[in-house]
Amino acid sequence: MIDADGYRPNVGIILCNARNEVFWGKRVREHSWQFPQGGIKRGESPEQAMYRELWEEVGLHPGHVKILGRTRDWLHYDVPTQWVKREWRGSYKGQKQIWFLLRLVGRDSDVSLRASSHPEFDAWRWSEYWLALDSVIEFKRDVYKKALSELEPFLQK
């Protein structure tokens, strides 16, 4: 589902622990790390998509987390042309995302990267809140900065 401007609706998830460290996942068979994220399916709300993606990518249920906050508006990033599927070129620009900040109220051992039949991550770790900006792929960096900045005040509540 791509909107009229060429952006696919998506959710991003910043999952933090009690020490305000964030979940950082290593993409399967790649050397790139990122926050969990995924597309919003037709008929899904951003919150429903977030819970589905949280289960598919991290193996956590709604009872394992508490929503601390979400971005007010969509945050956009463009995907470099060479990364766009051939059949989407010309109509697809990138992602528009609603970001959620979650607190893990379960245990680290509740995380399961193999919850779905198509895992996104093959490793994970807790990282300092702002460390993500130093290591996320460049074309996502501005969106990460905006999401982290907007959601950081919710950590204090």
C-alpha cells in the first residue's frame, strides 16, 4: 500500500528497558542494525501494526510492554533508488512512519527473534538511547533523530 506521494505507511518501534537503553536489532545476514519497523496493512491502525510487528520481529506480546508515547505526525524517509524493487520504481519513494516508544515491562528472556517464520533480526542488544544515530544506515538517520528527539521527554514520565 503506497500513498499518492509514493510513501508506504509504516510503524517504527523504540523499545526501552528500565535503564532507558533501547533495543537494537541486527538484520538477518547483514551487518546493519536498526529499530524494529514494518508496514501498516490495509485496515490496520498504527497501534495494531505496531503490536503485530513487535510480535513478528521481537516476539513480544502487548502484555510485555507499556506504550510511553508516539509521534504526533508521520515522519518520512526516502529510500535510495538502487534499493527500490524494480517493479516499484517510479511510484515508490520511501516510508512514512508513526513511531512508538515502548517500555519493556517483561523480562529480557521474553524477547524471541524466532517468533515468526521470517525473522528480521538474528541478534539484538540494549544500547544507549542516542547511540542509534551513530550506526543506523544514513538514509534513515534524520527520521531516527526526529523520532528519538520527539519521544525522549516520555522517558521521564
